[in-house]
Amino acid sequence: MSSAAGGSREASLAALRSALDRTPPAGLDVLEPAELARLAALMTTAKQRQKAQVDAALTESLSHVPLLLRGAVRKILDL
Amino acid sequence: MATVETTAELTGLSLAQRAEIIKLARLCRVDDASLAWLGKLDAPLIRALREQATAAMFDADRKRFHNMATASRLLPIPILVLIIEKVIGPLICARVCGLVPAARAIEIAEKLKLPFLVDACIELDPRSAEALIAGFPKHLIVGIARELAKRGEYVTMGRFIDLIALDAIRPVVDAISDDAKLLHIAFFAESTERLGDIVERIPPQRLSDVVLHAATGSSELWAEALALIFGIDGALQQKLASITGELPEAALNNIVRNTQAIGRWDVLLPIVARMTPALQKRVINLPVIQDNAILADIIRAVFRLADIRPVILLLAHLDPDARAKLDSVARQLGLSLPDPALLAPLIDGR
């Protein structure tokens, strides 16, 4: 493996670790560097999409809360 | 809707890999075919990735929802139900309910409208759903199961069936009259132990109907049935193997064609080896099998098996002409099949 590929592999593993919030399971070394990068992107995107979906649902719920209370509720929900 | 029937790109992967890739795709909200490249990883590893991804995705918002769960305790249930249905919505409800004491969450669930409850079940964090679903009353479980099956939510059903109380399995099976849907659900069940629990509770006639339905259906449906039979242990596997061996010849012919189409002789042969000697003889001498391409794939599959001994013993039941043809195909492949008479004494318990 070239050092560039090794470097990108390390970067992908770091991205995957960040997306999963923990050390990924052992055995991913069978993946090519590009596949590892793809896996990291899949997990990162999925997590972001999930957060966006939850945020959207919470914001929608907030629209039913009286205007005066929205600031406080926003704070509670970390929106 | 997620079924193995939608995944032609996953052909060639093991049945367990297919199920895991479909589940991961569902979690990540991507098309399962787009993850076919993960077939390089074995099923337990894909599952481990899915479990880590589930934890990361659901734990990220835990703190926010904990505040909501705490606040919800202050409200009487009828008002809470109104707020949940009109304001909160199923997604947030699913996130919060796992943080509310199970008894109170069940009390709330009983008051929610069924379609809403089903929407929420689809979004549940599988880890926090355990105590909740195990405590649901039977009528609610049956209602949810019926609606999930109607919507084709088989991945959710596979998870759901893992968590329901044992005495709710039979009513759920009875509520789902479509045999193919039962197979789809079993295909996505999380634990093989639970698969056994399900099969044990299906009445004999229904079990025969399910196997016949799979045997006479598409190759994808047969793949799901194979996964089910392969996934269960001991006596139950033998029972399903026998039901399969006793099917009418037309159904067995269809099984042969479908097994060839999905390339899963490595799964079917050990199942045939679990049949009684009379059924083994019937199946392996089927005229439809005496085809050079099929025989070649069978031989290749035999040599891929971790333990070839039970399968080699099947050769003892082959008619002489069929054996001669098999040996001829093996020679063309540069292979030689062992003599079953030499292996028999080495098989434990035989």
C-alpha cells in the first residue's frame, strides 16, 4: 500500500470513528481505502440526516407552542 | 418496503449478509442495492457496524429527549396523548418513549391511535424498545403486527417479533394470513433463537403451507425460506427439512431450479442431509438434478462446505446411473468425490 493510500485509510478510519462515536469493529481491513472512505461517508451522512430529521420534527412541534414559551422550550430541546 | 425480493444486486452474497445489508440500508435510509459492496464483510461484522451506527444515531439526541421525558411525567395521560398525537408526532414520540418508565409508556401507548402507534414503532430505538414492547398487551401487539405487515415493514417486524412476549407469537402468526409475509418477517428476525420460538409456535398445517408456498414461489422467496430453515437448530431444522422433502415433486423441482438460480446449494445440501434416508433418496435422485450444470454447481458447493461429511453420506443414496453421471461431472472439474462408505464411521452419532 502506498503511503498516500495509507494516509487516506487513516483519515477514513478517523472519520468512521467520529461518526460512530467509538472505535469501529475489527475486520474492516478487508475494505479498500476507497471503500473505507465510502463507509465513513455513509455513516456520517446517515447520522447527519437523522439529526436533521429530528431537528425538523422538533421545529415543527415548536410551531404549536405559544410564541412566548418557544424560547424556553428551544433551550430545553437544545435547538 | 424492504424485502429480499428488491435486491437483485445482492445476489451471490450469503443470506445472512443480504439480511444485514438490507437492515443497515434501512437504518441509513439508502437503497439496499447501493450497499452491495459491503458484501466483502461477513454478516456478523455488518451487524456490528449497524449496532454501532444505531447507538451513535440514537444516543446523540438522548439528552434532549430526556428533558422531554421528565416534563411529560407532570401531565395527565389524556392530555399527554392529545399533545403527542397533535403536536409531538411519531418520530419524537418514538425517541422519548424509551426514556419514560415502561409501565407509563405502555399506558400511553394503549390510548394512542393505532396508525400513529405503528408510525412510532417504526422509529423506535431498538435498544430502548425492549422493555416497552415486551410489556405491550397482546391485543396491541397483534394490532401493531397486522398493520406493520400490511405496510410491508418487514425489517421493523423482524425486530418487533424478537421483542414480543413468547405467548404473543402465536396470535401474531395467526393474524398474518399471508405465508410470504411470515417468511419475510422471519428473514429479518434478529436472533436465531427467536426463529426457533416462532417455528415452534406455528401450527403444523400452517408450517407445511408456508414451506409449500416458498417452494412453489419465486427464487427470492425460496432464499428467505432457506435462511429460515438454515437458521434454526436441531430438531426444528429436521422437522422443516422433512416437510420440504415430503413436498410434491413439482414443488421439489421448483426448489432445485430456484436453489440453482440463487447459487445456494451450500445451504440446501446440509438441509437435505437432515432428512430421513428415504427422503434423502427421493430428493437427490430427482430427474431435474441430473443436469450437468446443476451437478457441477452442487459439486463446487460441496467442496466449499466447512464439513462435507454429512453431505457426502448422501451419495450412498444415489442411484447407480446418477452416481456415474455425478462422478463424470466431477472428473471434468478435476475433482473426485470421496466414497461415503469410508466416511460413514467418522460421522458422530451415525
